Amino acid sequence: MFNQTEEMNSLLDLMRVQNRYIHELSKLIYSAASDMSLANNREFTEFVTHFAEFTRYHYNSEGYSQATQLIQAYNYILLEQLLDSQVLAAAEQMELSIGHLEMTVRETQFRLHPQMILLNHGILLMEETQLKIIEKLETLLANSHPAPQLQN
């Protein structure tokens, strides 16, 4: 049980790091959106849309994780639902947002745009953190897998 608590705390720490990344990238997005050439760019708009969905899923999964920790419900089914319904959905939205950001950066006028360079770097850090979150959840799932019931 102690190891599981330690793993859950490690997972929550990663999610807090992800919160800081989200906060900083949100400020960059807000600033970048004031540039009309970016604000009117379809790929950038799609990036913002998917990034917003990613953050919604992320915040839902973090709240769920904290509640899980507080009540110590290290239950295989709950963790599996968290992984399936929130964390993986967040990762999908992040991947979609990354694809649109990459399309935006491919356009010559935005390639060296300072905010695009920062957004690109920040989103890559977030992607790495999201992968670590998924790995931690998978480890928790593996360690909390219910023991098979033996028949008499």
C-alpha cells in the first residue's frame, strides 16, 4: 500500500507540472492570438481548439486523481476508467493540437515567429509529461490489478 501511495503522489506531481506548462502555454497562446495573421490562420485556430480540449480533459483527470488519493480508493476499475476516459482523451487532443501547430509553423510567415517557437517548445515538454502520466497510471494499474479469485 505504501508503494502505491508513493506512485500516486508521483503521478500527482507530474500532473501539477503539467498544470504549470498549461498555464504558461495559455499565456503564450493568448499573446499569439493578438497577432491577426495568427488569429486568422486556420491551423493555429485548430491548434487552440484542440489545446483547449486537452486542458479540459487534463483538469478533469487531475481532480479525479486528487479525489482518489484523498479517499484512498486505489481501485483497479477507477484507475482504468481514469486512464481511458480522461488521460488518453487528453493525449489524443494534445496530439491533434500538435499536428495543427506543426502545420502552422510550416508556413513561412510563422516559421520564425517567436511565440510559435515558444509554443512549439512548450507543447513538446507537455507531450513528454503526458507520456509520463500515462506510464505512471499504467504502472499503478498493473500494481493494483485485483488478484484472481480462486475457486474452491
